[in-house]
Amino acid sequence: MADPKDPNIGRLLDSRYQLMELIGTGAMGRVYRANDTLLGGVPVAVKFLSLGIQNQKLRLRERFEQEARTCALLGQKSLHIVRVTDFGVDENSTPFYVMEYLQGESLSDVIRAQALPLPKFLSLARQICLGLQCAHQGIPVEGQICSIIHRDIKPSNILVIQDPSLGQLVKILDFGIAKLRQADSDQTNYYLGTLAYSSPEQMEGKELDNRSDIYSLGVLMFEMLTGKMPLQAETHSFGGWYKVHHFQKPRSFDSANPDLKLPKALESLIMSCLAKTPSERPQSVAQILKALEPLDQRFSTGRQIGQRIGSKLSEISQGHQAKLLNTPSASPEEMERLARMQTWPTDKPQAEIVFANTLGNGKQKLATLWVMLKKPDIQRRMVCKRYNQFLFSMSPHPMLLWITALYTREAGAKWLRCYLDMKNPQGEEITKLLGETGRYLVLLFPLEEPKRCIHVLSVNIAPSQCQLLQQWSQTSQALISTGSPKISKELLHNQFERIKPQILMKLESSSSLGQLDDKFEKQS
């Protein structure tokens, strides 16, 4: 139950997010369930950085912004990392970021109920590893690929949700916070993490690499299988756990649960993750995945969720694609996965162009923008502010100008413009889809590797604006063209050039990471 005395309950944050209830607290801050009023009340999760931590930090706003961008980039790269959609600083100078709201069960609650049977363990462990592997491989930060170390892998930071397509789906929470917080030289000796899961080198305040996460993963995997910890301190203090992680030998699986019969290869793998010296552990998560693969093939039952997720984006069959496309209840996540499977049409030039298309058929369709850019341009805008605007001209020929701006402070605005002829069946259909679904996808293809889609951005449209799109679609049916479509395009282009500085000013002044308010205008 939410605390009625909590002053945040009912608060409208950033003129957009209505805070509804407190759903989580921790050393890093507080998390609230909120409604995104811009998108008609869509539920989101909002996390505030704790005031105690704020007081210990320098250049708070810049570093928290980098943290939010890190989490957002990771969430775009992997299904197994929670998605960050927005960030900002409130009127009290408290940083916050907005995440997808996921209804699931914490892995700590799952383990508390009972130790995991081997097939379920293998499925969840593989997914955790896939998320970690994605982060360790790195993201582009200021032109360089930076590996991200979680530094706080533990059951309460793993969420297990029920996915209609994939069954049990793992999401890793709170990614990148500890690494970014320890990045400054004045805080290199500042310990941040959870004592029972920290590696020996983390307890020492050393610079960490991916092998520290592998140690924490070893503790986690032991606990998942036995319901008990491999190490136990006499006192729950820093000194007590420091001694344990450095000198205490992990207990055996037999001593934790004599009735537990595990493959020796799995026991050896987990014990190797718990080695005191980083060089004696697996050197990458890829090695752990490789060791788990034959066990997964031998012991997993059902659909082998982890393996299907890992290969789904690149190796899914055309027949299965068609099945998903024709599913009326396909989720936004499923449509985005389908978008990533698309290839550049053979009838389109391999050049920096933008064109509109539909994704799907039958009962399930979505409007999409297909964009080809240079790969560095895409990488600089994988996380960006998104703004869309539609200009409509009734005469001399019914025409719609569909404008999308992708903006970052470092790279500026990339304007994606597409004309929809409202007397053309495809233009009419796409406009109608935009109004009915309230969203569209931007598919990004690199000019250097033109055949495959490497990134997808989802853009939402406010309900009131959807009504205008539907109105324009219906109005166009009764309009008669009295002149050349080219003239309407020129009128719309001139209108866009007049309002472009205003849009750019709004992009530059907003602190929002995700989508800005849409604004529709009509050109008579």
C-alpha cells in the first residue's frame, strides 16, 4: 500500500508523469509507479536518486544524464535489460529517470519460495548471461565503445515477467549506476554494491572489469539452485564480508542441499565463477554461455526460452515471421522485434533516403518509416529526443507532410521528412494507421551495411492528435485535386521551413530524453 503521507503521491512530475504509488526503495533511491499523461495514462516506473547519494556527488546532473543514456542504450540493445525512456531533474534538483513499467516477480521472491529446478534455472541463467554479455560488449559513449559493468548483480535486481510470446522473460534492473558513480577520481575508493554479492576486488575499491560481475553471477547462480548462499559472514558488516570474500572457501552444493543432484560440469562452472582471483574465473560471459549450452540442450524442457531469445532476431524463419505478423494481439515488443528482422527493399536505392511503409498484414499492421543513414549517424542517435509533426494541405492536392526529428545535444537534429499523397491508397492507409494505432516505428539501416536493420525507434502519438489524423484521412476522400501534387509539396515544405526554428528551439530547451509533445498543424 502507498503511504498517504508521501508528498510525491499524486504529484505531476515534469508536467507529464502522475506519480501514483511507491513500489520500491533501496540504497540508490525510490521507485514510483506513474501514469504518462502525454500518452493517455500509460503506466511507467519513475526512479529518483536518493538525497543522501546526491550530497556525495559532483557534477550530479551531467553524470546522472550519462547514467540514464547508458541504461537507455542498453535497454535498446537487449531484451533482458529494462528500458529507460526519459530522464530529467525536478524542481528540487533531484534527478530522476523513467523506465518501462514491468509487472513481474523479483528473482529474490522466486528463490525465497523454493530453489529452482534445473530446467528453469538454465533458462533464467542464460537470459541473465545474455543481458550481461550485451553490457560487457559495450555501448558508444562520446565516440568510443565503453564496456558497462553492473556491479550489483543480485536477485532483487533481476525481474522475471511473463511474456506472451517467450514465456518467462528476464529483465536486469539498475544497470550502470555503480560504474558511473565510481567513474570520478575523487570517488575511486567509494564502495558501492551489496556486501553478500561483491567480488573481492570490489570490496577493495579497485577498478573493476567484467570478471567482477562474473563473481556476483556465481553467487547468484549458487543461490538460485540451492536457496542458500555459498558464503556466510559472521556479522553483516563490511569487515565481516571483506574477510569472507577474500578468505572463506565457498560451501559445496552437497553441504547446501544433500538431495540436490547436479551435473558436475555445472557445479564446476559455478565454483570457477567464485574464484577469489579474477584470472581464475571465466574471462567472459561468453565462456559461461558456451558451458551452459550443452547442459541446456540436455536438461531443458519445453521451448528452451533462453536459446530461442538469443537466436530469434537473426535466425527466425519466414514462416514464423508470418505467424507473428498475423497475430491480432501482437505486443509492441513483438512488432519491434519483427521490425529488426526486415531487410532493405531491392527496389529502393541504397542511399540516404526516407520512405513510409507498413509492417504486417491482415489484422495486424503498423505504420513505419524506413531510413538509411551513415552508421555513425545512427550510433549517435540510438538514444535521442524524438519529435514529430504533421502538416496537412487540402489544396491544390490533398497532401500530408510527416516530419520526425531525432535530436541529441552532441549531434544536433536529424530531420526525417516523408510526403503522403492522400489520394493514393497507400498514403491514405498509412495516415489511417497512424491515427488508429497511435504509434509508429522508425527502422534505421546503415549505408555501409544496407541490407539489415540495426536499430528501431518507437514513437507515440497523443490521443487527441490521433483524432486529427483520422479526420484528415476521412476528409481527403471527399476532396478533389485541383492542381499538381508538386505544388502542395512546395507549400508544405515552405511551411516546414518557417516552423523549423521553433521546433529546434523546443528540442534544445527540453530536458526530456524520449518523446516531446507532438504538435499538429493544418496548411489550408
